[in-house]
Amino acid sequence: MIIPTRRTILLGLVPLLLVAASGGAPVVIEVAWALVLLILAAWLIDGLGATSTRRLLLDRSAPAQVYFGQSHPVEWIAENRSAETIVVELRDQLPEGCSADPRTLFARIAPNSRVRLRYHLVPGQRGDLEFGDLFFRIQGRLGLAWKLQRLKATQAIRCYPHLGNWTAAELATREALVRQTGSHRWRWRGTGTIFESLRDYTTEDDFRWIDWKATARARRPIARNYETERHQQVILLIDSSRMMSTYCGHRTKFDTALEAVVLAAHAAVDQGDSVGLLVFADKVQAYLHPRRDRTQVGAIMNSLYSLGPSLVEPDFETAITLAATRNRRRSLMLLFTDVTVIESARRMTTYVRSLIPRHLPLVVTIADETVEKLESLRPRSAEEFYQVGVANELLQQRDELLEILRASGAAVLDSPADQIATQTIKTYLDLKRRMRL
């Protein structure tokens, strides 16, 4: 397809100006028509004679994986293999839900040279995405016409959860570890399972700690030292029901929880703990058995990147029962959910309490900033007064549920959306430091 440039349009105005200036004289009209035909012929010849696409090589360089809401550079490498300068404009066909800056790329490529054209891609949805074809146009030698072309350039990419708080999570981990530096390490004698050393028996020790072989050799009572296992087990349970489909800022609560899950898994693996995953709504959608391998973080991301919240009620009984039966060893159960829907939250409370005392549940919820703003609003009308009352009641019921969980022995974290990842890591490390596991 050949389309006119701005220069062609401006030249096309010249005959009209001549006719208007002459007052419509017949001779000028004939000259004007001759100019119009000349411009059209020049435009057509310029468009047909534009550089062949065989002399212009285009290749896209894009990352195979991107992250939701984060900017990623995408480059087009344009190589001019002709002996003349090529003027080209490119417009990439973006994956669904993505935006780009700038949207159109322009380049003037010297003969026998190569240029790199870059734009920044911002994904607006997770999952399997695909670039489409490239639409570009080459300008003719006279600058009168654009020759529109299309290049087949489909390319599949994966969009993973937003990890914009990765640096903040790393700092939170280091801060928690530095805070523990120099603190006294207590050995809970008799409660551990790992043999640490031998020592003289004291009257405060249990007789079951006596090592009889060592006692016979030393001819005095010798006791064993045991210490608590350093490598614990962490199970990440993610609620993907309608409770997690509401928005907090520009992301859903589910997307916000995914970032916290990935960063918490990374921190747990760094601590030497085994990490497992269970995603559920009305049924279990994904399950990974706990592993201490560093590749587990990648496996978790591959299991999560294409999942989204469903408009169904959560089945806490099936999910929590499955997590408990498949993991008999004492584990930290991190449950990412929401307690805005009071009826579902009450059911969740019942099943979470059933994990105690074998496991330590940690319920992680995202504070509802919208409800909190309504609760603190000064009402000026009957409608606002009603909204404030409803918000106040919801927050009160929410606090009561969380307090019931705390009183039963479960750990609870209620944090704003922008701090949920760092606060989850800090709470996890604090529980390890206090040997709650």
C-alpha cells in the first residue's frame, strides 16, 4: 500500500492556491490540473520505487519473560543493505493488554549500516502473551510517498507476577538478619531432634538425655545436647476465589499476594527451608510438594504466572485438609486470603484453627484501604452516614475475626498492599528467630 507523506499533501495545496489567487481563470485552472497530475505521477513513481524490503532486514530483540506492570526494553535491529539512505517508521503489534512508549519508532538509516530502535513495553496482564506482526513503512527517494509493509514477527513471551518490591524484600531480609546478629542462641534441650554435642549430666536434666555408652566410658553421667532443626518447612497457600478479585490500587489483591508469595519463597529458600505451594478457589488449582532446592522458586513462578482469581466461593476445607495431610511434618502454613467477606472468613477461621498445634498457621491479609477511608470519613449526607456505618461494622467484624485467630495460637499479618511482601518476609524471619516453628 502506498500512502502520501506530509510533503505530498502540502504540494497538493499549491494548485488550489493558484486557482484561488487567480480568481478561477481558465488558463490557471488548466495549469493547476497539470500540476495535480504531475504530483500524482511523482507520488506514484516514488512509492513504487521505494527501497525493496529485501535490502532492509528487521529483527526484534525482546525478553522471553516479563513482569506485570514493570517496564522492559524491546529493540528492533534495522539493517540497511542498500547503497542509499532509508527512512523508515515502525509500529510493533503489542501483546494483548500491553502498552509501549514510544508507540512509533522512526529511523534514518545510512547506506550499509545498522541501527537499534528501542521502546519500553509495560505488560498489563499476566500469562502467556504473544507479539504480533510488525507494521512498517519506507519513504520514497523524493519523500512523497510511504510504502506500507507487514513483516511476520509473532513471538511468544511469558508475563510473571509483579516483582517491583524485590529490592525492598532483599533489604528487609538483610535487616532482619542483622538484627539477629549478636543475639544469644538458645538451645531448647530435650525439644530438638538433632544431636549437637555431649556434656556432663546435671540434676536439671531429664534422665532420658543420658548417653549410657559415653557414661560407661567416662565413668560419670554424660548427657546429650539436642538442638531444634534449622531447616523448617514452609507451605504457601493462596486463595484465588472472588475474595481476592477486588482491586487495591491498579492490581487485584490476588496479584499483590502473588508478589509476596514469590519473594517469601525466595527468602525461605535462602534460609535453607523447604517451600511448597497450594493454590485453591472452589478446588485446588496447583500444588507443589515442599523442596529446598533453589529451582523451587522458578517452579513456583511457572505455576502462578498464568493463574487468576475466579468468581467462586473458596473451599478452605479441601485446601487446608490437603495441605495438612500431605505434610505431616510441622510446617509454617502461610495462608494469603481476604476477610472482607465475613461469612467465608468465619469458615476459614474454623479450618485454620484445626491446624494447631501440629502446624503453625500464618494468615496474611491485605488491609482494605477503601473501607478504611470510608470509616474515617466525616459524613455530610445521609448516604455518607450510611457508608461510614457499614464500613465501621465491617472493620469491627474483621478485627474480631483476626483477634480470634491470634487467640487460638495462629500468627496474623494484616498489612497495606504496598508493604505486604516485605512485611510477610519480616514476620516469617521473626517466627524463625523466636523458634515458633
